Amino acid sequence: MFFEEVENEIYDSTFDSIYYALLEEYKEGSLTIEMLETNIEEQQQILLNGLFEGETKFAYASAA
């Protein structure tokens, strides 16, 4: 149970701060919905690339 609490606290503290920072940028007018959508698409591609690279390295290391 303790591990789950720590995990939730880390997740909340990380993503809540990002959310509020993005919200402030949007309120200031320095961030548009289009920019945010583009950023989301780019981040999704980065995560997919990282996942593929990790799987490839794991498969290579496991085969040795």
C-alpha cells in the first residue's frame, strides 16, 4: 500500500505542475490550442520511438 501512495504522489506532483504551467501559459496567451495539439502529437511520437528503441535493445540484449 505504501508503494502505491508514493507512486500516486509522484505522478500527481509531476503532472499537476505541468498542467498548471500549461494552463498559465494559455491564460497569458503564449500557448494556443493548436500549439498544444502539435506538442501532444510530437510527444506521442517521441514516446513511441523510445518504446520501439527500448524493445529493440531488449531483444538484442536477450539474444546474446
